[in-house]
Amino acid sequence: GAVVSQHPSRVICKSGTSVKIECRSLDFQATTMFWYRQFPKKSLMLMATSNEGSKATYEQGVEKDKFLINHASLTLSTLTVTSAHPEDSSFYICSAVRLAGGQDEQFFGPGTRLTVL
Amino acid sequence: GQNIDQPTEMTATEGAIVQINCTYQTSGFNGLFWYQQHAGEAPTFLSYNVLDGLEEKGRFSSFLSRSKGYSYLLLKELQMKDSASYLCAVIDSNYQLIWGAGTKLIIKP
């Protein structure tokens, strides 16, 4: 199956610093990638839709100035958590969409665990 | 390597019961999730198991056996709206999420 990677897998940072998380589709091109956030024992919360070559579309309630998304190429999207605070500590997951015979397939990354001290 | 296996597709009848199995081989274990995903939508959390046994939540139940690397999701009194993909995901010792490919469940009247 298709592979989506995330880097780093775990990151611990101090409050007030910025953290960049990369999402890569390793063996296919993805014009669309999604960024999710997961809270313990809760659903994945869709944060934003990242489209290659255009601005990301943010879900209601997600601060676009705090969570910067850049989809620079067909295989890479980045999420930057700016001025991180302890409440931003979470599991961030990306997914990439592959077009296959007219039907979209979504592949998930392994997630990035962010801990803000 | 790390691996999660679940059937690609299953078919069941409205009102019946279906069991979706998930077997995993991962480096460590910190919990197993089941998600439901309808086409074009974000996955919806169904259950989280970290200890052995059965957890029941309404029409849905999830079972875990860590020694066997095995889990199942049991859906009772199937409804047409239960037609969806069901994803099994395991958190390994590095807190990485390992996803299964998903099981497409088709409910027939």
C-alpha cells in the first residue's frame, strides 16, 4: 500500500517556541493532504485541508495564524505550530489523498506526538 | 516489520451481527483504536482498548487480546448507515500510529 511518513515522530519543546511537522507521501503524488489532531480517546479532529500550490482551508475554530500549513510540493506538506503552549500538546496526524481510477484513497501517516512544556 | 491485517471487505445483512477482525504485529503496544469512516469524511472514533477484554458501547463492542495480537470490532443490529470503512490502528512503543488498510463493510437490506 501507499506510504505516508511524518517527521519528527516525537517532539518536546518549550512553551513559546515553534515546531514544524512534515508530512510526505513517499510513493505517490498527493494534491490534497489533511491535517488532524487527536485528543486522548477522542476522534480525529480535522484541522485543515492542504492543497498543493494554494492556501490551506482551515476548519472552523482552528487558528490559521497559529497552525501554519504549507503544501510546497505534490509530496510534502508541513504544519508549523507557532508559539506553542502546553494546551497544544497532542497527537498530530496527516493523511494524503491518492487518486486511483477516479476514486480517492486516503492514507494516514503514523502521527507526531507533540509535548509542550 | 510492523503490520496490521484486517479483511478488505465484508458484507452483512441489515439487523444481523458482524465481527471485523484485526491482527497486529508491532514493536510494542500502547493501545488499539477502532475508527469508522464514511466516504469523504474524517474518521470517527469508536473505541480504544489498552487492556485485555471486551468493551461494550451500545451496538458496538471491541475486544482485545494482547498476547495474541488480536482485536475485533463487533457490530450488532446492523443498520444501513453502518455501511462504511472500519479502521484498526495500533500505537506502538514509540507512540507511532500504525494503521490497518481498513475493512469496507457493505450492509444489504
